[in-house]
Amino acid sequence: MVSQRKRSVCPHDCPSVCALDVEVLDEKTIGRVYGAKSHSYTAGVICAKVSRYAERVHHPDRLLYPLKRVGKRGVGISEYARIGWDEALETIAHRFKHIADEYGAQAIWPYHYAGTMGWMQRDGLDRLRHCLGTSRQHSTFCITLADAGWKAGTGTKRGSDARLMHKSELVVIWGGNPVSTQVNVMHHVTQAKRVSGAKLVVIDPYRTKTAEKADMHLMLKPGTDAALACAVIHVLLEEGLADRDYLARHTDFSDVTEQHFKTRTPQWAAEITGLTEQEIIEFAHLYASTRKSFLRIGYGFTRSRNGSTNMHAISCLPALTGAWTVEGGGALYSQSGMYALNTELLRALDVPHEHTRVFDQSRIGPVLCGDDKDLQDGPPVKALFIQNTNPAVVAPDTNQVLKGLAREDLFTVVHEQFMTDTARWADIVLPATMFLEHDDMYTAGGHTHIQLGPKLIDVPGECRSNHDVLRGLFKQLDLHHPANDMNERELIEATLKASELLPDLAELEKTGSVDCALPFASANFKDGFETKDKRFHFSPDWSLWGPNAEGMPAIADFWDVIDQSNDTHPLRLVTAPARQFLNTSFTETPTSVRMEKQPYLLIHPDDIDRYNLIEGKLVVLGNALGEVLIEAKAFDGVQRGTVVVESLWPNHRFVGGIGINALVSAEAGKPNGGAVYHDTAVWIKQYAGTVHNNVQSEPSDE
């Protein structure tokens, strides 16, 4: 076979979902991966970790055969024996039937998240939940808090087209680090600078790689973003810089709203954010200097107990200047609400299912450990079936998650590509395909294309796609649904047909993607927001966006419910993404590991002195949930009192064997849940034990 480039789609990052050109060397082998130049958003630009995807596909440690645990839980591959697929599926079905007979099917929890953005391989697990009658899942790791905050004002989840950024005179990246996590954004920022002379503002609690490229970096305290946004609004109103006509015609702005913001002064915000009054005023003036201001909003600041209110306050800004009215102006959080995709067949939404309980996935630790409120007067969870996620590392409160996974009465199945921290606790481990080894369809948050990701190479070993595993399991359980009678391509075609307004499979195959962008007037809400009165809401009804809205601010505001630092826990921890990883994907590839080196704690030099720490040595971070050992690295790109860990390293890469999420609470944010990864107060001390091959003695209390 002659080497050739074939079109595909990166499955990993929900905003980017990059269009790819993959070098296919033969039926089983890929070479280099490139960004597709013909795609109007990807524009040939992808991250380095995906460009070397051959390291993942052809990794010597890939799982290739079904495994059954024959030894201890939590250890690894040495405790497993190879079995066949028939035995694996028969074992799973037998245990599920036995559990359902004894406790009811709701004692089984199919558990998944977004390890792939592909609709076929990610969301098909709902069919098992609905057809078997298991417990369902509220997926809250990433976007739940952000979604509620954005929709509270706009009524929908979409926004300005990022491809118009080249017309922007100001780009504000708030709560994101696209140099590391969404490199396409930086390509469009570069276009804005070149074409329109745009300035770049980055708002983030630490000096990220993106902040290093900014004309202005506002390095505020974590969780205080709404205070900054409200102070900017105050300046715009007080100094006559607001577009009063836009506020009157397109928003619910009122005299009560105006009086509220009169008290949200730069001085007030400076005390909360740690910024100076001058920094706040300077940013307000810069933002008001042009309607062509593009606000690219990330997720980081929403992963906090006040995350939804932070998002809502920030989303108010384009309404103050009328930025929505011009090309190159407005805001984008995500476009994922614009696709008219009918997933009824794919997810078996036609099967009655609302009688079953719903678990918050971020509370997997409390659920598995039998928390009465989480169990909702139902049976304990006796079985897990896990796809596309690694909760032993990713979920909050790691110690409780591991305690739950260690239960001898819990039957756990993990369908995975590698022996992850979660797979180590499984009774049955099933080998999973990667995105080049199956067919799927993708939509994105950062752009407006539906894309086809076709199978390009043969499946290695005995790996099976999520869809094929579900079909096999349905057969063993004697369950039936029309989606399981289809292969992946047939299911894609049926989904597109049911969606009516979308292209068919033949059209998708021509170029690999179809642009579903809305006209400018709709994208920028010139023809009305998707609220009941067609106006943007400064005063939202939070109860529309979640069941737990008690106490939330009536008007956009800083909501002081975060895990504040105090004498016992003087530092605020941010658990930011690492550049060479994507959650726990790529933590197994040699180049990514070599470039990241190891977990580090980034801490201000003054805090190193204040707490009598030694740079380059292990320190102990802790709170009521646990302790983590990590090497301290002096870094003046944070405020004093803020520390940052760029991770998600596997637990075993930390000296104590427990990763950074051991310190993160499983408390659900309001109004609709959501993990609070960046809302953690901790104490710190020098580690006084000794380390021998990652086995440590107890630290002293001094």
C-alpha cells in the first residue's frame, strides 16, 4: 500500500474537534497527523500531541484482549489473565442479571464521559441505561456550571462565529489557555492581530502560555471573575461608555439593575480579586473602546461553587457595549446548542426511562460509598460499566472514589485503551478501539461543522468499539433496540436522516464536514435572544437552569460561596490542564510524559519563604479530604496565596500514590451540579519524610 493522507477528526477536545489529515502508511499503521487545511476553522493547525498520535495508536502497552482479574484489585496488568470475548460478555451479562434479580437493575450504573466526542461511541451507553432500566447519569465533570451560567442570560448555548475574529479589534480570552488546550483559537487571534491590529487580553489566575502572549494579563484570584466583570459594568455605566440603546432594546436592563451596579466599584472588586483599581479601569476602558471586541470564554473560572454566576456576569459584557451588533464582536462560549441533531434512536430516548434515578457523575465517590442522599432511597450500586472516562483520577475526592472501587461486593467492568488507574480496579477489562479504528460523527463547541470520522486502519488485536461492545452485551442480556441492529455507519446515516435539516451521509463523505453556521443576525442574537421575551437577562430566573437555585444572585454579581482561604487553609488551589495531556489521555505517550516531566506545584517565591519551604523538594498539600505530595517550583506568575498544579497525572506518578483531585470536593455547584475543580483551599508544609522508590515514610508534625 502506498502511503496516503486521509481525512479524519480528532475526538478529544470538545471545543476544537479538529479536522485532520492522517498519514496512512498501510492497513494497520499511521504516520504523522496534520491539521486539515481545507477546514475553515482548523485551518491546518493542530496541537503537537495529536500530530504524534501514532505514539498512542501503536503504543506497546495498548490493551488488545479481554482480561479477567485473577489477583488483587488496584495493582495492574500482572493481576489479570487473558480471556475470550464470549467469556467476557457472558460473565458480564450473568453478573448483571444476578444483580438485577436481587437488587433491581438500578443497582447497575453504566458510567461514561467524553473520552471521545464521537456521538456513536460516546452516547450509545444511554441505550443500555434505558433498555435495561439501570441508574442513569447526570454528566457534570466539565460544562454543567458553565452551561447554566451562559444560558441564564442568552437562553441558549451558542454564540459568535470564531472565524470572524480576524475582524476583531480586541480579543479577550477569559478563563482559557488555548496555547495549551485549543491551539486553533490562537491561530484566529493571530489573524485578528495581522488583519485588524487587535489587542489580546487574557484573564486567568496564573501566567499561562497564553497570558505570556497577551497585551494585558489580568491575574486575578481564582473564583473572583464575576467581581471583575461587575466592576467593568460599573465603569461603563458611570462613565457613559455603555450602549444605552442596545440595553433598552435587547436586554432586561432596568433602574434596579443600574442601582445594583453602582455599588460594584473598581475599589470593591480590587479587594475581592487582588487586582488594582487601575488595572480594572484600564481594562474597562479598553473593552469600551470598540464594539469589535470578541470575548472568547473558557471553562476554567466556572469550575467553582460560584461558577455559573461567574459565567453569567461575564456574558453580560457584550450587551453593555453593543458588541453583538458587529462582525468581529460578541462572545462565544460554545456552539454545541446550535446543532439540530436528533439523538432519539442513538440514545434510545424512545424507551421509557424517567422512572429510574439519576446519579451525579462527579459524586461517584459518595455514591459508591453508600451516601443515603445520593442513593435516593434506592439500592446500593453493585455494578459499574465504564466507558470513555477514568474516574479514579478525574473525579473529585480521589480517596473516596478509590475506597468505593475497592469494595469487594462491587462488580466493575472497564472498556479502555490502556490499563488506567480505573481499569486496575476492574473485574473485567475490555480492549477499546481508537478513533481511527471505527466510524463516528462529530460536532464541536468551538466551530460550526458536523464532521465524519471514518475508520482508516484495521483494529489491532481483539479491540472492539463501544458500539460493537454494546451490541454484544445487548445480545447476551436478551435486550432489543433498533440501533443495535445497525453498524456504526448505518446508525450515523439514520441519525442524520432523523435530524432532517442536516446533511446526509453521502454529503458528509464528500469533504468530511458540512458547515452548519447560522446567519450572522441569528448567531449574534440580532434577531433576539432565545429567552421567553427575546432579551438578554441581567436578572435571570436560575430555576430554569437547574433544580438547586436557592440563594443565587437575583442580578449578575459576585457570589461569595467559594472555599475561601483562612488561617488553617491559607492557599487557594487551581488544578489546571497540562499542555501535553488532555485530562488523562496522552499521559501514557513517551513524548508527552518526557515534556511534562512530573507533577509540580507552582507557588509564588514569597509563599515559599512564608511557609519555610524548599524549592525543588517535596511539600505536602492538604485539607480535610486528604494529602498530596508534590515538588514545589517557584513561580512568580501567580498571586501570593494562589498555587497551581498542571495535571492530570495518573495517581501513581505522585510520590504518595494519590493525585491532585484527592483535595477537590465532590460538592455539587449550583444550580444544576458541576464539579468544583478550581475551588479548593489547602494548607502546605515541607515534607519531612524520606522517599525510597516512591515509598515514603510518615512526615513529621513539625
